[in-house]
Amino acid sequence: MPQEPEALPISKYYITEEKSRIQARLEHHIRTLKPLPPWESSSGPLSQALAQNSCYHDLIILSRTVTQGNLLDDMFLAAANTAVNSACAVLMLPDDYTATEPCSHPLIAHDGSREAARALRDSLPFLQTAGQIDVFSGKTTTATAEFRQRADSGLLNYLRLHDVEPTLIREQRAGPDISEVLLTHAKERQNDLIVMGAYGRSRLAELVMGGATRNILKNAPVPVLLSH
């Protein structure tokens, strides 16, 4: 089972210098915020530290960009574990993400599950400022036509009550993993955010590192908002 990123066995001096460098860079980017958010640092598994501090935050932002060895797979695990264990959503940014404007055309991956509903609620601040919204309704091997119709109707009514008018797109191909179809849709429609639930099978590592979630985290060219 892959392990999450932890501190490397390097000198205490280097760690202190690196913390100061990162803090200075972050404070430069958020210098206009009043009051300036407090700076905190921690050691150990990334998801554990983030989950412990998530109760009093609206969103956890992680970067997919890494430079050392197999840490990319480790970051997927950290992002997914954080989403499952945190009290707020996780937003994972793709490599070299530089957008400065709010998203204008998000894509909601919806299958009627509790996890997808949580992601929908967590993404409302993004949806309410967007100009166009796509709802990708995936067909599963277990959902009946009646359940799918009820889930789609409930989602559309919920969004309209929050002054959000989406476009519903129904995927007719059934299967446990339709991530490639969703990524192709996002590329063709030029979506700039993907909203989805973090869930899967049984054990935690399999829950979020297998199938659609992992593929989307690894290959999405836009930010991905995860909730559990």
C-alpha cells in the first residue's frame, strides 16, 4: 500500500529554511487579505494534519505538482484520504495551474450518491458565480431508471433553489469507471472545474485510489473538488 508524503531525513536547518521560504511565498500571494490568516506547520502524514485542522476551514487546497520520485501517487492518496476524513471539501489543482479568475464553466459528476450530494453542496460558492454549469449524470450498473430520474430531478431542483441553472448531460454507457468519458466531456466542453464525490469500494486505499477518482485526479487538466 502506498504511503503518504512525510518529512525526508534532512537537517533541521534545511527544514527551518524551507518553512520560511514557503511561508514568505504564501504570504506574498495572500497579502491583500485582512486579517492575514495564521501560519501553521506540521509533520507526519499530510492528510492527518489537514483533517485535524479542517473543522474551522471552508476548503483545503492541494497541488498536484511534485518533483520527487513517486510522490505523485502519494499525493493522490493524500488528497483522497483528506477528502474522506475532513470536515470540508478538498480542491486539488493540476500542474502549473495559474488561473486568477473564478471558474466560469464547472462540471458536476452526479450519480445520486450521498458523496456526490455532499460535493454538490460544498461547491455551491463556485457554482453561484459561474456563467454556465454542466451536470454529468453517469449511468451505473446498479441504478434503476426510476432512481436515476429521481436523482436528476432532485439535483436540478436543488440547484435552481440556489439560483443556479445547470445543463443536464446524461451518459448512457453503464460501467464502474466512466472517468475517461467524463474527462473527454470536460475537454470538449472546456469545463474549468470538476466536482465529484470521493468514494469507491471497501478499504480506504481502494476507496479513493482505484477507478474513476484516481484517474481523474491524475489526468484532469482543471481543478477537482472532492467531498465525502
